Amino acid sequence: MTKRLAPYLLILPFLLIMGLIFIGGISWALLQSFGYLPVFGMDEFSLAHYRAVLRHPRFFGSLRFTFYLAAVSSALSVVLGVAIAFLVNKIRYGSKLSYALYKVPIVIPHLVVVILMFHLFFQTGVVSRIMFALGFISSPNDFPLIIYDHRGIGIILVYLYKQIPFVTLTAFTVLLKLNRQYAHIAENLGASPFQILTRVTLPQLAPAILSAFLITFAFAFGAFEVPFLLGSPARITLPQLAHFDYTSPVLAQRPAAMAMNVIISLFSLLLIWLYMKLFEFLGRRGLEGGGL
């Protein structure tokens, strides 16, 4: 009994501290979203701040832009990451360099990648100067606007740089564990490589692919620092809008900012629920074995 409880007892202090920080932070944000700020003389509970958020002139615009960034970056990351996973799986016996090429970007912080994007794709960056030196553009200002672009291209590039290796690692780990007998049987029965891919391999990878998509989508939806540093002031994400309202000198806007944060948290919980339901569905279809 003692040996079985030992691992849980060892991590209990960490769980207690993190639990108090997490639960305390969520609880305090929820209280503020209802207008409870006794320090500033606001101690009445009301849903007025949630109504104010839903009537905010920039709320739905920020929400659409946040969904756009999260959906595009996650979809591209999954497609490219799975494709690279198949490539790495095919050449894994010939070169160990392939492992490092997709694992290194995972450990690089997002802020470092942001700095890299500035140096590479700003209108006075490395790529712009190379194109100018080669005569493709007549001046650095002719280089397409990628940083501070209203379409969020620079933001998406940062997400892709970080998320594609994550999806690759996720899919590749599952590929190593797949039972290849199904593919051999399908090949003996006359199935083409495309049929084996779409009807045998990808269905077994479906749980891992869905997991990676939901994780990357949730991260991109709630991220603040990358859109803040690379985004256009004309189009901001929902976390940015909440930050600007919270740091406003007008203290009356703080409950509305916390209401936005609660909405973001509720959406994250919705993704967790969707994640669980998807795995229940895949389990009933007999595909749970490919999960993480």
C-alpha cells in the first residue's frame, strides 16, 4: 500500500500549490466578472458585465479573428505535421538527423520565434534585403507586409513553426506503434497505396490527429503574446481585447475584461468536453487504440 501511494504523496505538495493557484485564480476572475471588486468600492453581483461584453463593438470582430487564426494555423499544422510524420517514418532507419529537425523547434520559446520572424520577414529584414539584392523588388517597402499584417500571416507562421513539429511528434509516435499487419493484408488483397493510406492507416491515426488539432486550436485561441507582438492594431484577438480593457485606466472596464477571460475559459472547457466526446465516439467505432 505504501509503495503504491508513494508517487502520489511525492507530487502532493506540487498538486496542492498548483491547485490553489489555478482554482484561486479562476475563482477570483469569476468574482470580478460579476462586478465584485471591493477594493474599488464595487461589491454588487450582476450579469451586466457579460451583457456589456456581448454588446462590445469589437467583441465579435475579435472573436472571429481569433477563430480564424486558431482554425487556419491548426488545420495547416495537422496536414503538414502528419505528412512530415509519414516522411520521417519512412526514412527513420536511414538518418537520425530527421529526429532532431522536428524536435528542436518544440523546445524553442514562442518569443524567440517572434524575434526570428522580425529579422526574417520584416520589410527591412533578411528576406526583403535578399530579394532587393537579387532585383526581385525595387525597394524594401515593396516586400509584402507579413509582420503587422491585418490577415495575421506573421502570427500564423509562428504558430506553424511551433505546432507542425508537435503534430509530427504526436503522429510519428503513434505510427511507430501501429500494427502493420492490416496494411499488409490490404496490400495482399489488392489495395492501392492510396487506399491503404486513407482506409487503413489514417483511421488508426484519427485519435492522435484529432488530439493534436484540439490542443493546437486551444493554444492558438487563448494565446496572447504572439498576436500582441506581431498582429495589426486594426485587428486584435479576444485575449488582446481582454488585456486592453483590464489595463485601461477606467476601472469600470475591469469586470468586462474578466468576463471575456471567463468566456475564453469556458470555450477551453468546451474543447475538453469535445475532446472526450470524440474519443468516446472513436472508441465505439473501435479506433481508440490509436490514441495518445
